[in-house]
Amino acid sequence: MNKTCKIVLYRVMKLRGIRLYSSRSWLNITGGNSNILKRSFATHVQDPSDTETGFVDKIKERLGMKGSLRYYPSTLQHSGFRLYLSAVEASRYNRIYDYIDLPDTMATWHKLTSLHIWLLMVRLSTEGRDARLVRNETTENFITDMKAKSKVIGRELKIMVKGDELEMLHQMFLAALMNYDEGLLGTDRHLAGALWRSLFNHKPDIDPSHLEIMVAYIRKQVAYLQKIDSKSILTNGLIPFLPVEGDTIPKSTYEALEKIRLSKLQIQKS
């Protein structure tokens, strides 16, 4: 990726409030391009109160108080962690691998988790400054989990996972966000193109039915998530996703999420 592309990607992510993993070492730049055009994104947090937030409120928020937020930062961060767990579990209990013929590998896990995190970001885009804390916590947990899984795989295969490879995965995540944003704001054809690039890795002999399945999956998830109330998304965080087929969430999905909640509760108590 050349220097200009890196500047564009960095500025876009910064505009959307998403932290970059090893951004300084990755960018390796000293200047910027002042002619970069601002764009609208499906996951850009709309927050007119940004300019009205006072210095004192910002200090309060950093100290763990509400300030100008609707909920305490600790509550929002906890919700962000749970949203990440929801994104990770979605592809497992919905058995997406079986529907679109993807191998059960870390690369597929990374792509499907990125997709579901993006879906949650779209929903959070209407929740103002609170959403930024939640979203950043979700992203941070994804990065941390990605590092941990890479180390485990490296030990099992007796290979060393380099920092450059982790940065490549993170670049893929950022690129996927941009691809899906453009696809969602366009037609089904644009969304199918985004999926072909980010999820199916430009597969030349892609089965069109797989693209059709995922386009329908994304459209209905976006509509469903918009109906979830703000308090649930910002304070609870354990959000079930609709199944690939049908619009009714099965009992097994709620059981899976409850199992996660109880396991994390036990960890906190210990």
C-alpha cells in the first residue's frame, strides 16, 4: 500500500473515531495530503453535540464520570466488550460457513467477525458520543483477540507470527469497513461487490447464490438492528443476530448468549 493510500485510510478511520493498531509505524509518514475529500459513511457517528461538549465534561468522562454522556464510561466499555462477543458468536450459532462454503479457518473467522462488527457499527452510528466509546472498545477487543489467537496458532504450528502479519489483518479489517459502507449505501449490486472483495477475497468462480445469501443477510440484519432500543445496545451489549434463513431468532441463540453472560460473570467474580 503506497503512502497516499495510507494517508487516506488513516484520515478516514480518524474521522470515524476508530483507533488504528500501530498507526505510527504502519503509516511511516510525516506529512499529509490536504486535498483529501470528506465523505459520508454508514458507520460515521453523527454527533452534533461534539462542538458543544465543554472541557470540564471531557475531563469528567476521562475520570469515569458521565460528563455529557448518557451513561457512565465503564458501562459503555462493558457494553462494547459484550458487543464484540455477540459479533464473534454470530457466525458460529448461525452456521454461516455452511451456507456460503467458506473454510473454517482463522482467516474466515476474521472476515466474518469483521462483518458483524461492522453491522454493529452501523447501528451505533446514530447514538452520538456514547457510541464512540462503545465502538472503540469493541474494536480494541477485536484487535486483542486477534493477537491472542495468532500467538496460539503460532505456538501450535511452531511458527512466529510477525507484527507485519497482524498489521495486514488490521488493514484488511479497515478496508472491509470501507467496502461494506460503500456497498450498504449503494444498490445490492454494490453490496455484492463489497462482499466479493472483502469476504470472498475476489474468488473468480464464486457461486452467485452465496453472494445473494449474504446480501439478504446484511440487509435484514441492518433493518433488525435499527429496531433495537438505545439502552439495550449501549448498556447491555449482548445482541442476538437473526439467522441466515428466516426472521425468527431461535431459542438456541439466546441460550448461547446466556452461556456467554454467565461465563463472563463467573470470571469477574473469581
